[in-house]
Amino acid sequence: MSNTSPPPLTNPIPTEPAEDSAVSNNYFTAIGALILSLVFLLGVPGNLFIVWSILARCRQRSVTTLLILNLACADGFLMALTIFFIMYLVMQSWVFGNTMCKIVFYLCNSNMYASIFLITLMSVNRLLAIVFPHTLYHLITRKVVRRVILGTWMFVMVISIPSLVFRAVTAQNKTKLVLQYTTETVAGFIIPYAIIITSYVLILKRLRETRLYGMAESTRAVTSTLAFISSCANPVLYTFAGKSYIKNNGFAFMAKLFEGTSSEQTGTKIRLERQGRW
């Protein structure tokens, strides 16, 4: 009986593991490019239509309308920047140079922060209108909101500066990007969504107390919440929300929808006053 031994291992153990690129998988690259293309095709014209509806056709601009206008500008600009990332995925390389890398990511972060913070302002505005209508909401005028919006844009431009410092066309150094990613997570997600969730919890509690939590209010609350899921989804959801205006107003339906935001808040306050629950 011969004594046999197992064959020697022929695959050498690599001393430095190969680093997978974000665009090394052609399958996922194609899916990513397709999704971004759909986002571009839906988001850019959709948000431009919102801006046009408010500026050209909306005669009564409420506080909510001003916030929606700036949100559409931020979302539309953010969607327009996706063309750079589509090219990056298709060509599997960043071909626009180091300077454009910094500028594009700076603009992306600025508009992303602006979009999130404007949504947060919407939830706070709604909270003040329903929960604190007499004590605080009367202070929220269009002049005040314009100043707050201007301050928001200036703030997001400042906190996006790390993109100009850390972004570069080099191999990713994880130890140098921890601070940047932590800042993006805290400033762009945790704090704003904590405020949004808290605001809507207090709003729903108030509506239950005043017995206004009917089917119509529930449907509107769900629609409003869904409108915040994606920037490119907002125009589609506004279209569904304003479908009753389409037959009579044509392309001006969205302007009529936004003009109704002021009367809607006024009607809510009147119904709350009738309950005598201040």
C-alpha cells in the first residue's frame, strides 16, 4: 500500500488584498446607471414644472408654497447632477478631473442638505400651524420664512465645504473620510429626521385630541409623508394630489393645488377653534 500525501496548495496567499471598485461589477453598474437615468428623466422636468407652476401661474404664494418652490429648486438641481454619475458608471472611471470632482460633490451635498432641511422646515411649519396656532404660528410670515430660507441656503453651503477638502480622484482612504461621513450622517439624516418624526407625532396627537383625525386628514397625511421619500417622486405625487384640478385648469393644475395650501391651513385653524380646545 503506497503512502500518498495531499497535493500542495498552488494558490498563493496575496500579501495585499485587491480593492474592489465601486464600478467593477458590470451588472450592478448597469442597474445603477438605469436607475439614475430614470431619476434624471423624471426628476429634472418634474421639478422644473413645479418651479414654473409657482413662478408663472401661482398668484397666491403661501408660506408652504415658498418652501415647496425652494425644495423643487434644490431637488431639480440635485437630479441634474446625476448626469455626472451616470457617465461615471457607464465609463467606469471619473473622467472630469479632480476639480470637477470637488465641485460636483460640493453641489450635491449642498442641494441634498437644502432638500432635507426644507422638508424639516415644512414639518415645523405644519407643527406650529396645528399645535401652536395662537402662540407661535402668527409669527410665521412670508418675510420671516424668506429670511429663514436664505439662512438655510447659506448654512448648507458652509457645512458642505468638507466636500471641497476631502473629495479627490484618488484611492479611498477610509481613515481620512470618517469625519466627513459622520458629519453627513448626523447633519443630513439623524437631526433632520428626528425633528420631522417628532413634529408629525405631535401633529397626529393634536389632531386626535381635536377629533379631526378622519379619513380625509389621514389620506392627506399619508400623501404628504410619501412626498418626502424621494426628490424625483415629488412631482408625481403632486400630480396625484391635484388630479381634481387637471380637468378644469390643464397645466395650471399644480398652481391651483399650491394656492390651496393657504386656505387649507386656515380651514384647519377654524375647525380647531370650533372645538374650543386651545
